[in-house]
Amino acid sequence: MITPQEIILRLLLGMLLGGIIGFERQTHGRPAGFRTQLLVCVACTLLMLISEHFYSQSAQEAGYIRFDPTRIAAGAMTGIGFLGAGVILKTGLSIQGLTTAACIWIVAAIGLAIGAGQYLAGISGFMITVFSLWVLRIFEGQIKQMTFKHVTLVADASGNEQAITALFERQGFRVSRMEYEITFDQDEKTFFFTIASRGKVPLQDTIESLSKLSFIKKLRIRN
């Protein structure tokens, strides 16, 4: 039987660990911040305490219905999945909130571990989470990532695909995809390029070079 002091200790520890992770999310302006992560961790700790209570009662009393302590934990993680999905936002072709959703998931697991009395597992998971959010962020910022731009070009009938592709390559871009459509009654060609670069390549020179092509009538660039 869990003592009242042990119950309070687990709840306070869950509040502390979840609050620290939530504080990191809050400082970076994420939707699931300090209070959300704290409440998720405390809720899972509480659910695990309830589950452990029912299990201990069923073990001590013969007439008590047998209870599987993992069922509440499994239900909690399913519910957390819906909560995590709510913070994932798709803006255009970019997706934001995946790290925050993963934080909600790991905070729930930490809460379940603390609620079950697995202090070593819970604190170890907490330390790994903090390390990935604070320390690995520094290394991640130093890695040159592949960035993509989507370029739409409207040209007249003399529009030359090879000339445009060569220009992108001179500017440090790689053409990963190209398609176009032709409007016959207006003698126009519309080119749709997806260009990629390792790291950030300034677009100003590329825009100026494209504008100097005599057949270009309209230009649009988006992420």
C-alpha cells in the first residue's frame, strides 16, 4: 500500500519534471508550454497511482476484482496521442510542432514512470529529454540542412528550360523537380521548379539573374 507521503512525493516530482520541460517549450513560444506539460505529467502520475492502488487492492483482497495495472497506462498514452496531434500545425509545405508533440508524449511516459515508483527510469528519461532540447539544439543549429524553394516562372513562347536550369546551378541550387504547362492561345509557358540547396543561399542574386532573362514575364518564389 502506498503511503500518503509517497503519493505526494510522486505528484510533486511529476510536477517538477514536467514543469521544467514545459518551461523550455514556453521559452521558445510553443503552443504546449509550461502549464500544459506540467499538467500532462501530473495527470499521468496520478493515473499510474490510481492504477497501482487498484492492483494492490486486488492482490490483498480475494474478493476484489483482478485489475491489470497496464490498462490505464495504455489508455493514457492513447489519449496523449490526440493531445499531441493538436499541436502539430501544417503551414504550406512546412510542418511545425512535431518536437512539442514528442515532448508531450515523453512527458506522459515520465509521469507514468514516476507514478509507478520507477524513479530511476523517470529521472533518466527526463535528463535525456532536457539534453535533447537544450544541448542538441546547439548542434542542430550548426548542421547545414537541405532547404527547398518552389519557383514559378511565367515566360513567353521562347522560354528555355535549359537556360533556367543552368542559371539555378550557377547560383548554387540543384533542380530536384521541374514541370511546366503551356497556354497555347496566349503563347505562354509556366515553369514550376523545385530547387534545393545545402544551407541558406541568398535569393537576391538569383532573382536579379532571372529578371534579366528576356523571356521571363512573371516570377514567384515560396518555401
